[in-house]
Amino acid sequence: MKNDSAVALDALLARAADALRKAKRVCVLTGAGISAESGIPTFRDALTGLWANFNPEDLATPEAFERDPKFVWDWYEFRRELIRQAEPNPGHFALAELAGRVPRFTLVTQNVDGLHQRAGSKGVLEYHGNILRDRCCVEQVIAERSEDSRHGLPRCAACGGLLRPDVVWFGEAIPPGPMLAAAAAAESCDVFLSIGTSSLVYPAASLAESALRAGATVIEVNPDRTDLSPAADVVLGGPSGLLLPRLLDALS
Ligand code: APR
């Protein structure tokens, strides 16, 4: 026999599935939590090993890079390696499948790890860029590394300028393409799913607020409560790798 909390979760999954079944437009926002079960630590988890004493908010800034590009690059190389070794988890795969079950589907991610794409999601809006790409600081375009980049700092093959990871740092603007497309999707959706995000970092966190204002059903998936939880219509409290496949089952 199921206990009370299992029965309550089943009821919440059924409510969420019902909203998805009726929806014409679905917008999803994911954060670091969806990749936690792939072994990538969330931002607000303590960093481990070599980087345990550093705060990401002090490393992921233009000022930190200007001060000490080698130090910031070392941190990014460490994270790139972690991401290269990681695999998408059942939460990523469930979202790739959900896209085919609703008429219009937009996936916005704050993650820079590319795991949604590796799980088969198409047209992902990368709100904070992608850690696996390099961008030229001079030309501001995605760039290849020059041959001699093996020694010292990575340099642009075309112009020799310093390269940086193609991510959005604290204090920097969101790339206009993903920002406008995400805003339009959030404002016009019937169902908005907020998955694995602390809902603390703006402007990403404002997408759920736009969806709420527009009257969408807002569903949150997170083992912990967030600032969004009190306003959400359905709060699925648990890990996304477990609950998103169950949501798909409830939809069948
Ligand atoms: N499933 C779902 N959610 C989870 C899981 C899990 N298995 N594990 C943890 N979480 C939740 C946490 O409870 C937390 O609410 O994921 C959230 C992660 O929050 P943050 O670390 O703040 O990540 P995020 O919201 O993506 O941060 C936004 O801040 O540091 C910047 O640019 C960075 O994109 C990042 C942005």
C-alpha cells in the first residue's frame, strides 16, 4: 500500500500531466539542478577539491578575468573536464521526449553544459552560453584556438586575441537572441515548467514571473522549496531525474 506522501505526489503528477495534456504552448526553464544527477555540482553547492575555497560569484566575472585570466581559465578547464566526462540523466532525456508530446515546446536553460542537446533536445535556448565554446575577446565571435595555445593562455586562431569561455558572467548581458525568444515563449505559454533552479538569478528568474502574470500554469520540480514555490500551481518536490520520467508516464 502507498503511504500518504506517495499518494499526494501521484495526485500532483496527475495535475501537472493534465495541464500539459491541455497545453498548446509549453515553456521550460532549467537550472543547475537538472544536471546534479549527472554529477555536475550546482552553483550554490560548495565547490570541492582545489576550488573549495572559491566562490563562483568571484570567479565568473569580467573583473576576475581581467585581473587574472590564467586563474579563471584554470577553473573553466577544470569544469570543462567534469562536463566532458558527464552523461545526460533521465531528466534530460524526459524533456527531449516531452518536446514531441506537446504542440509547441521551448526549452530555455541556464546551464552551460550542453547536456540537453546531448540528450536529443533541439533548439535549446542557451541563456548563459556554453562552456565548451571559446569566444574571442577582441572580435566577440566564437573562435578556434591558435596552434600555440597549448602554451599559456588560449589565443584566437584568426586574430591572436585572448579567448574566453562563451558564457555569460555575473554583471554581463544575456545574448539578445535567446533572451528575446525566451521572453516571448514565457509570455505566451499555457504551461511553464521551472526545473532545478533556485529562481534567484535574474533575468532568468523573471521568466516564471512573466508566465504567472500571463496566467500560465506554473509547475516547479525541485527537491527544495524556492522563492517561486509559493506562487507555483504545482510543486513537485524531488529530484528531476526521478520525477520528470514519472511526469511523462502520467502523461501517457
Ligand atoms: N533535481 C532538481 N533540482 C535540484 C536537484 C535535482 N536532483 N538537485 C538540486 N536541485 C536544485 C536546488 O535545490 C537548487 O534550487 O537546483 C537548484 C540549483 O540552484 P543554483 O545552484 O542556484 O543553480 P541555478 O538556479 O541554475 O543558478 C542560476 O546562477 O551562478 C549562476 O550562471 C549561473 O546559471 C547559473 C545561475
